[in-house]
Amino acid sequence: IQLHIYRIVQELLTNALRHAAANEILVQCSQNAEVFFITIEDDGKGFEINRPDRKGIGLASVQNRVEFLRGTFDITTARGQGTTINIELNMPNE
């Protein structure tokens, strides 16, 4: 589980640096009972979520990891407005 969380954050930070040309990136991780929260915000150039010619598998990989961990994945973005990604992961009871 920790490795999946690490890879999710790694991919989203890589995207913000490589593609968004962000000057500032905020990363927040917290846990409340059985829910682990990840929020990543950047002031980059944003993007169109449903663009048909999107290349790469980065966001698809993040989505697959989130689904594997029984979580939710929400992206808020617009051209020139930056991007905010909120993830909630349901952690198993131990």
C-alpha cells in the first residue's frame, strides 16, 4: 500500500513539473481513521481532461492504482488555471 501511495504521488509530481510548468506545487497527505487523503495542487498551465489525443499512461496508471486501493480520484483543471487533484484511499483495517 505504501509503495502504491508513493508511486501515485511520484507520478503526479512528475506531471506537474514536466508538463504543467508549475512554479509552485502543494502536496498534502493525511489520514483519518481508514481513509488516506492525498491532495496535489499546482499553479501550472492546466489541461483539458477529455482531450482525445492525450499521450502517455501517467494519469491512467494513477487511476488504476487508486482503483486497486478502492479509492476515489478527482481532477479539477482548466487551461491557464492550474490543477488540483484529490484522492481518497480506503485503508484496510489491520
